Amino acid sequence: MENPFVFGKTVGRADFCNRSRDIEFMHHQFNTNANTILISPRRWGKSSLVEEAARKYADKKVSFVFIDLFKCRTPEEFYEAYVQALLKTTNSKLDEAFQFANKWLKGLLPHLSFQPDPNTEFAIKFQAHTSVNVDDVINLSQTIAKRKGIRIILCIDEFQNVNHFPHPIDFQRKLRSYWQRHDRVHYCLYGSKRHLMSQLFESSDLPFYKFGAVHYLKKIEIEEWVPFIVGKFKKTGKEISKEHVLKVCKAMESHSYYTQHAFQILWYLSSTKVLDEDVDKALERLGEQNELQFQKIIESLTTYQLNFVKALTQGVEALHSKQTIKEFALGTTATIQRSIQALLQKDVIDVMGKEITIIDPAFKWWFIRSFSS
């Protein structure tokens, strides 16, 4: 029998757990053609949420276009991904996309070429050492929407990567100057580097300040996980108690990726009824499967940073107090600030206001077990 738990990729309707309020919010944004900024740490289910919201949206005259900037490091790579996604999504066939490009984009993109790609049916490449009409490329979503009489909702994942482009502020300023005038296109921008995304859209001196409604994604509530998990086990002829579901969810802090991962392991390990030892063994197995990655994180930390993580995992709140600094050998208050900034850059911690948390709950669980005295 196939394991009913899915993680590590966007999930379909059967594997999607609740988030009805988030979908309701996004549908409101779509209905009003308002821009949306979705922010959360990695693997909280942002991509699955956006795709599920798109699937459930009723307006058939809206075309959802998805772009992932994970591999984009230059404006040229962005433009290629942007044009390719728009042409592929708004044209049902390769021939149709090619005809549309020849008819409407020939003057705009004289060096546009279609190349075979087994994953995407075609790939857009701009020839090297040639100029591209950047202004018209940026306006392409609005142009297509008008030509085809539709609305476009452009969903861009890992948008914070524009920070890594050469001359990032100039690039962001150019995007903003055109996108803010589009009346047939809604931009849904989301990313997993929470501090970078917050800075992009909430810093008054940056181009994308107040570009759209910022929505911080929260973890799925444990109460929503319980019926979802129990139902998955039941449909495959297995039984799991609410107490066992709660134990795993609490250990993984309701983190979408690791919660699904842990229950996938537990489903494999258990017989027809989940036992206490099955739960313990599943959590141990999850830690073992990620141990190499966690060890690499430890190796990248200085002694002060490692000690700071120890203090966090032990629940210390007064991190700047003299007692804490002495007990955990954190250096000075200036050293603590440097440790916080370094751990932020390494995606080990997240900072929201005065609250500092470990981003990865499985790493936290493993760290406590590995470094407890």
C-alpha cells in the first residue's frame, strides 16, 4: 500500500491540510486585484498554499502564472523565466505560444528563440551580447492580459532572490515602476527568507515598500493536524491515537514539512495500530536521516554562535543578562548581536520583534538530544 504522507514538494488537494483562512484571504486579494506578499520560513507550505488557492479560485477568466526564482541570479535569468512562464501558461500549445511570440513579441524580443526542453516543452533564451527591450519585457504580463482579454495573477516564489542580482535596487525600482501601473495583473510575491522579505516590503527606503498586503503565514494549528493525520492512517487501514498525533506535532512544532515527514516514517514503521515505541523510533529515524545536514550546520558555527543556540534551545529568555552571558559563555552584548546576525544569515534562527526562535524544529530536536549535558 502506498504511503499517504507527502513532503518535500507542493501537494495536491488530497494532501493539503486546511489553511482555509489563508485561502479566504488570498481569494479576497485575487477578487480585488490587489497585490499580495506572503512571508514565512522555508517548508511551511507557502507554495502549496498558493497553488491550492489558485485551484479553488472560481474565476475562469483568470490565468495563474507561476515562476520560481530559486535559480535566478541575474536580471537576464529573471526575464527568461518570466517570458517562458507567461507564454507557456497563457497558450495551450507550443505552436500557439510560438505564433503569439512571432506576432506580438517579434519587435519586442528580436533575439527570442525556442529551444526543446523535456521538462517545460520549450525554453526561452536571449542570445548573448544582444540588447533586450527590458521595459516591454516587464510589461509583458499586462500586454498578454489585454490581448487575450483575461486577468493574470503572477505568482513568484523565492522573490527575495532579487536582492542577489547585480545592482538590486535599480532592478527593483524598474520592476516597481511598471508593475504598479498594471490594472489587469495581480502580483503574488512570496519567499522563505523572512528577514529579507520583510526588509524588501516594509522598509520605506526600498522600491517595493507598501507594494501589497503583507501576510505572515502561521503554522498549521495542532487541532487541524489531528483529524488530517488520523484520517490518513484510517484510510490505509491503520489506527493512530490523538495522543500519538499530538506528541509528533509538538516535537516538530507543527512544521508542515517535518510533520508530514515524521508521519511518513511512522506509517512505515507501524503495524495496524501505532504504539508508543513506534513514535519514539520514528522521531529517532527522522533525526538520523537529517543528521549529516545538521552536523554541517554545527560545523559552520563559531563557539559563541553554538553557545547562543544552546541558550535558545534551553528556553532562556533573558539572553542579554549578565547571568546568561556568563552561564553560556556568550562573550559580550556586542558579540551576542554579531551571533544573532550570523545565525540569521545562516538561516538557523528567525527574529520577529523581540522573539528569537530556531527555524528548523527537527534541528532543534536533534540539537537538544545531541548537546544536552
